[in-house]
Amino acid sequence: MQTIEIDAEPEAITIELAKTAIVIIDMQRDFLEPGGFGESLGNDVALLSAAIEPCKALLRAARQKGLLIIHTREGHLPDMSDAHKAKVERGDPSVRIGEMGPMGRILIRGEPGQDIIPALYPQAGEPVIDKPGKGAFYATEFEAILQANGIADLIVCGVTTEVCVHTTIREANDRGYRCLVPGDCCGSYNPEFHEIGLRMIKAQGGIFGWVTDSQRILAALAG
Ligand code: TIU
């Protein structure tokens, strides 16, 4: 079984490739392209695009190594029975979850905007988790898939750093999974929140996990 050491903060981490999954959180058109949910909340969606190429490079290397790759998509059922009022009533009422936008109904499963961006589209066989919440564990089959595959450690990428990435890492941390976060594979509409979000993960001896970058993971995978 191949074990690699990856340089990270607060310290290097050693992982077994067969027990590690790459999790790509919510790299969806609704968050990364104009006209979707991210923009409806008043955000500049261009701020997230820097994460696309590092994620792409990591996915390519992970596929070559045969790592388990799991994608998530935030979104709701067409009847919105899984969308809490407290979540729906955010932002401009004309462009809220479920309203019609240029990419279909905003953040509704099956609509073009809710799907993953073409640059990072899942390959056949890679699990795609549709989640109604911020975290990947809440009301999904995510943990069952991790358990069925003997996964102990997660490499978590995606958007946004302080919302869905952070929530998933916190949920994973409480369940005993070690999380390694390549900061350049994540992004936020607020660069300050991105930086502080990463600092929060690795603070206090790695209270929620480890922080690295795509280059250090690629170097370890190639070594
Ligand atoms: N608004 C925001 O920063 N994020 C979300 O609503 N969802 C995710 O982070 N995926």
C-alpha cells in the first residue's frame, strides 16, 4: 500500500493513498458563473476562478494514481421540500433559490446552473453527492461512501472556503476523518475570509486539519 508524506502546516502529514479521497466541493456553475446563486447573493463570481486550474491539475494526478474522487453539488429538489425557509429567504427575492435565472432555476437539482463546471466535470464512476446543506455529511450518502471505501483521510478542495468547505471539514473532523486542504484549490468571494478560513483550519496545532497547496501534493504524488 503506497504511503506518501505531504508537506503542510502545521506539520507534514503522511497518508495512505488507498485510504484517501479527494473531495471537490460545489464547483458548480451557480457559484462560479454569472447569473447563478453566488451572484444573486451580491458576490463577484470571478473571485472563485483561480481555484479551477489547481483543482484540474490535482484531479489529473489523482485519477492517474487511482484515488477515490468524490464531487459534491449543493442544491435542492424541484419541489424544494428539502430547502429550509431560513436558507431560501436570503438575498434579492427575485433571484432566490428556486427562482428562474439565466441557467435555469437557481440551485435546483437537474438545472444547468446547479451542475459542475465543464472544466472539472466528473468522470464516469466518480460519485457525485447532491447535498441540501453546506456540509457534505448532512442528509447525504457521503459518509456511507467513505466507509464502504475504507477512507480515513480527505483532501478537500472547492468553494467557498469559509462556507461549504469549512462546514464539510468541521463535520469530517468531528467524525474522525483527517482533512488536508490545498488552499489554492479553494476560493471565496471574500479574499480575507479565504485567508482567515485557511488559518483557522491549521491553527491550534491543526484544530480542524492541515493546510497545503496543490504543488506540494503533486510533488508528493510524483515522488
Ligand atoms: N455563499 C457562499 O459563500 N457559499 C455557499 O452558499 N455555498 C457553498 O459554499 N458551496
